Amino acid sequence: MVFHMVNRKGKRNRKFNGTRNHGKGNAKNRRGKGGKGGWGRAGTHKHRFTYITRYERHWMSHGGRYGFANQNAGADLPVINLYEIDQLARSGKIEKREGKFTFDFEGKVLGSGSITVPIAVRALAFSEKAKEKLKACGGSAVSPEPKAEPAAKEAKAAPAKKAA
């Protein structure tokens, strides 16, 4: 048995010409976001895409995301583990200064692995385990001290009293 689809002759809205609301009730229906389906920006790559491409190009150019930054995001510091520093020292890729290996790193040193060579490591931050292991093998962990802020307005002189 073969079924054939019936072709619609012309567009559906042709039959609604002259009916004011095209069979969709009161003229006030289908106006706002509620009549368009979804909450907020739902459908901006589906049924609202032409609106977005026409009126909100700036929004599209940011990939649909811009505005408030995530305040909970941590700083993305590069990290290195102790075993990697140890491998660099044993392979001769770390220079010796004053008879001791010194390693400068602009990031955070983590304490994974073991370290066999005493190394003076300078980095922005260290994990507690990394500091312990470095000191145990005879090395040192040096991080820059935070800049001291000028003392708050404590040093202000007391206002002079007016003579009566």
C-alpha cells in the first residue's frame, strides 16, 4: 500500500488573510517573550536567530557571553612539580650560582614527587608540601614578599584646638 502526502496549495497564512489575528485569539496575545517560547535568551540559535543577527550583532560577536566576570575564578598561575625541578637539575638544565643550584619560576611550585638535589627555588607561590620537601633536602623556597601598603591614616596629627 502506498501513501502519498497531500500537497498544501499555497502558504497556510493565505487562508487567514482578512481575519486580523490569524486564528490566534485576542490581538494582545503572542506579543512578549512568553509567546515566543523559552525563558530569557532561549532559542537565540533557533527561533530567535533572525532577531539576534539583526539587532544584537554585538552580543553575537562575544559568543553570547559578556558582562559580569566570575569573581570566584582563581588566578591561572603556571605550575611545576618538585620532581620536574629535580629532573632539570640532574640533567644539567639548571644553572649553579655560588655552588648551589638556583631555579627561578614565575608560577606556583607543587610538592608532587621527590627531590634529591638541594636547590634554591624562587617562585611566586609554594604549596606547604613543596616547602617542607625543599627544606628537608637542604634547599630553600623563596617567594617575593607582598608589597607593604602605607600605614592607614593613623599617623595623622590630631587637629589643633582653637584658642578661646
